Amino acid sequence: MFKQKMLTERMLILKNRFQNNLRVIDQVKIDNMQFESQQSIQEMMMLYQKNCTQLSEFQSQIQELKQRVQLIEQKFQEIEATNKKKKKRRTAAEIDKNFKCPYKNCEKVYGSDVSLNLHIKFKHNGGNKSERQKIIKQLQAGEISEKDIQNINLPPV
């Protein structure tokens, strides 16, 4: 009986030690988890700070880009404004009319040879200037005769 009592006590002591050991192990696990969670929190804080820094950099870049876009838009509007200016046309009184129609009984006078050539082409059926010049050169070179060009209304020479 004494032995049995001793064994029982011994078992109780071992059981208590075992339970204490389990508590210690549980505490170590909890401490370990807390340590890991602290590390995680520190890592998260570092990531947060890094993200905040990047965010502020991005915001400053966005502001810089907005300023550039504004500047480009202003320059574009200035260019558009200068390109839209209308050319001031001269009045009839301001034009020197030095080009007189060579046909008889036609008193028309023009400010440019282009205007005179259009007048000859449409009012006197004289064709265009290059055709008239070509025919005159052919006449002067003797390649064609005046009989060949009777149907063409050339201005008098």
C-alpha cells in the first residue's frame, strides 16, 4: 500500500509536471505567434510606408503631367488662333489695274494676268494662256499658218 501510495503520488507529480510542460509549450506557441504577428505587423507597416511614399511620388508626377498638358493645350490654342487669321483682301480701289484686254472694242482692265487670262478664255473664247502661247510660237516658227488657226480667237498682236 505504501508503494501504491508512492506510485500514485509519483504519478500525480508526473501528471502535474506534464500539464505544466503542456502549459509552457502552449505559452511558447502563443509567444511565438505573437512574435510572428509582430513581425507581420512590422512588415505591413514598412509596406504601408513604402506605398505612401510611392503614392506621393505618383501624385507629384500626375500634377507635373497635368501642368504639361495645360501648357501644350495653351500652345495649341495659340497656334490655332494665329492660323485662323483671315487674310485682308484688297478693295477694288486698292488694286493697280495694269492688264488691259487686247481685243478690239473691249475696254476691260485687270489687276493680274490670271484675271485677264480668265476673261479672254470665257468672254472671247480664246482658250487658256498656255494654248495661246503654244500656237503663237508655232506661228512664229512657221510650223503652222494663219489659215490653220482661223477658228481660234487669238488676241491681236
